[in-house]
Amino acid sequence: MEDELSNSEGYYNYVERQQMLFWKAVEAGQEDTARSLLRHDFIRIHERNYEDRTFLSLAVGLGHTNIVECLLDRHDIDVNLQDGNGNLPLNEAAGNGHEAISSLLLEKDDIDVNLKDGDNRTPLIKAASNGHGAIVSQLLERNDIDANLGDDEGDTPLVEAAWNRHETVVSLLLGKTDIQPNARGESGITPLYAAAVKGHEIIVGLLLDRDDIELNPKTSSGETPLFAAANNGTRIGYQTAAPQGPHRLKYCGHKAVSELLLNKEGNELDRDGSIDRGYFLLSKALERGLQDIASKILIAKISRNVEIPIGRSPLSWAAERNKTDQVRSILRIGTPDPNLHDAQGRTPPSRAAECDSISVVSLLLESSRIDVNRHDLDRRTPLSIAADTQNNAVVSILVTRDTVTLHSLVREGNLSSVEILLNNRYDINTKNDVGQSSLHVAVDDNRFGIAVKLLERGANVNAEDHSSMTPLCLAVQQKRRDFAELLLDYSASTKGITFYGWRSLYEDFSPQHTLRITERASGNRRVDFLSRNNLLANEPETGRRLL
């Protein structure tokens, strides 16, 4: 009958009707109809429908195992043919978990098990990504399978399985002798990083059991698995400070995974300046509320007695950002020297002072280990920074402990900041390590305007340093006549100053003049060099003669 139809005008229409019937049979999974039609050679086995599907890709996509079996019986079927959407039969079956169909396709001698579909993904990648362990097992039994072949970004089946938390698939893949557990793609993501960022404890454990696993591989952005575990995690809700404030979400970190990574022998924190250096990781652990992890990082993994070569300490980060709870946690854990300079030469107290972090400054001062007198590398103290930025609330806290800043500001000639300190009740008579008061320093560094201000605010004019030298003695020694007369106006004692000292201060008077120092009723004192005629004139004195 077929020969007769081929010679008739209706043959073309007949073939098209049969082709349409075959499409319907494939779509409906009608095996008998499909087998009957497939006996005809005129059925165009690789034709595409309106969705750009071939018969085989449609049957695979719908999961019609019986139809796939019918199609595979055709001698001219191309099992590696990609449809118009980039789908490959084996890749689609593997991705959708069609185990029986995958098995049928794998029996074909010409099947290419490493062929990539339109998304550049192999059958193994698709099966691993979706957790289809049985199909992964089928594929791994093939001698020609490449278990390390990645997609267009280089991500391997093992990375995909770890990322999507499929522990059975990960275990199967790790059983391959040629598996590369540290393979990474363009983004630098390894299986260990993928498992850590997703917080899958079992998969992380499986990977850590391998002797050849890299513990600190970095992604293209410099993150390591430990950083990923501490920096990600379950989102939890919390109430904002305002009673009726909105609820917000924050990440709390993967505690169990972080502990696994930290406890792995040989896992030392990186300190080479990348985003995952140990100090920054500690900050992240604290930020995520992983107190136990933070403690382990701090105690076991970070050197406690060295300057921070690069970057910032957790205490520095927390202080600058006004994270009171984090600061308290770090101090409680027992941080390395809390006064260490960071890479910018700053200390945690100076960071807090600059940012007006009143609560943090107060908390830091509760610790006996905090040295508020410690200068930054630019010679500024926390108090001088607070004064420069006019953070009076912070100034008022720091003046209770600081003993060096007033001297420094006087030496710099910074009158405005000196006044801020004095307005906040800084101890004006505080002495430095050689016993000098701020008034001594003003004289020594020729800061006349500041000396006037100090005397107006009640500085002890007769304060003695460790050498028993008063500001007046220092002024005479350095031949600062204006300072000496200013100090005498404030009733400075002349004790210890010899005639020759005064003579050197008043060099414009001749040796024939006689020195006279008098104290007036107001208490201020005056130095005069009088000629013999003035002495003989016996001028009436207006005050008590001292010398």
C-alpha cells in the first residue's frame, strides 16, 4: 500500500498526517502507536516541533521511558543531537532524575557522556547539581566519564553537589580515585568553600577527611571557607532598639562548620592582607554572634603579642563602629594587646574617640589594660582627637584618665584644644614623666599665649619638676624675660634664682645697677634694676621688698 501511495498525489499528505500522529503519540506516551509508526522509514526521526524539541528530547523531558526505548530502537537515531533549545537527551534525563531513561541512553555505544548542552553543563554536573545520586552512580561507572569536567565557569560536579548540599552525591564523587577535591572555576570557588558558605556540616566533614584538601583556598574576592562559614548563615529576626521599631534580619553564621574548620589540624589563619586575615575574620565572627568561634580564633589562631602588620584588629573595627557588645566580648575573651596600632597607626581608643562613640570609650576605660595616653603614630592621643573634633562628651570621659595630652597640645601651641580640655576640668597641674607641668612646657616651648591662659585658669605658678625647677626658674634659665615678668605678676616665687640669673635676664642694665625685687599689695612681684642715685633718693616703697 505504501508503494501505491508513493505514486499518488496523496502521499505527501499521508506522510504529514503520520508525522503528526507520531508527535501526538510521543507526547501522550502511547507506546503501541509510536512503535507502529516507527516502522515507516518516512518518519523524520530528528524533526523539531514548534518548541524546537526533537522526538527524543520531548520524550526525555516528559519522562516517557517507553517512548525513549522505542526511539532508541531506530538504527538512525542520534542520541547526541541537541534540540533547538540546547537540550541533550542524556543531560536532560540526568538533570531531571529520570534514572531508567539515563540507563537506556547509557547503553548506547555512541553516547557521549561528557557532552555539554547549551548551558555548557555535562550530564554529571546536572545530576550532581540536583542531587540525583543513582544517576551520578550510573555515570561514574563509565570508564570514559570525566568527573572533573566543569561548566563554562569552571565549576565541577563536586562543587555543584557541595553548593547544593547533596551529601550522598559528594560522597560518591569523592570515591572516584581521580577526583580533584580542590578544583575551582573562574570565581575560585572550591567544594570546601561551597559547603562552608552553605553551612553543610556533613559535607565539610567529608572534605576535611581527605589528606589532600586545601584548607584555605581563596575565591577571586579573597574569601576562604572559614570566612564563608563565619560570614554567612541562618537569617534571624531581631527587634530594633526602638520599642515599636521594625523587625530586621541578620545572619548568625554557621557555628558548627566554623568549628570544624578551626579544629582541623594545620588550619592557620591567613595574615597576608587579604579580606580573610585572621583579625577581620574574628570581627566577622563577633558580628555574627559566634562568641565561641571568636574565642577559638583569638586564643588558638592569632598571635597575641605582635603588632598588627596589615589591616585592623577586631577591637579597632568594633570601636570605630560603636559596636559596644562586640567590644565587651573582645575584652572579655582576652584580646591581644588592646593598645596595638593598626595599619594606619591608630589605636582602638583613638578610633572610638574620633567617631564620638561615647559608650565604647566608656567601656574601654573600664579595662585596666587600656592606655589612654598611647599616641597614634602621628603623635595624637584619643583625647587630642576628641578635642580636635570637638566631641565634648568624649573629652569629658577621657580627661579623667589622660595625663599627657595637655602637655602635647601646649607644646603644639594648640590653644583652642587646650581650652576645650580645661573647660572639661582637665587637671591643669598634671605632670609629665620628668615632673613638668603644662606651665613648664609653655615656658620651655615659648607658648606665651597659652601660658597666659594657664595662669588665668589657675595653674600652679610655683610647681616644681623633678629637678626642683619652677616655671620661673626655667624662664630665667632660658632668658625669656616676658615669661618671667608674667610669672612674677602671678606671684611666682623667686626661690633658687641667683643674682647672676637675674643679671643674665636683664642684660641691658649695667653692672652698676642694683637689683630690687618687690611684692605689691596685690601679690604680684616686680624686678627693678636701680642706679645708685635712685637708691639714694629713697623713693617711697609701695610694696614689700624681697631682694
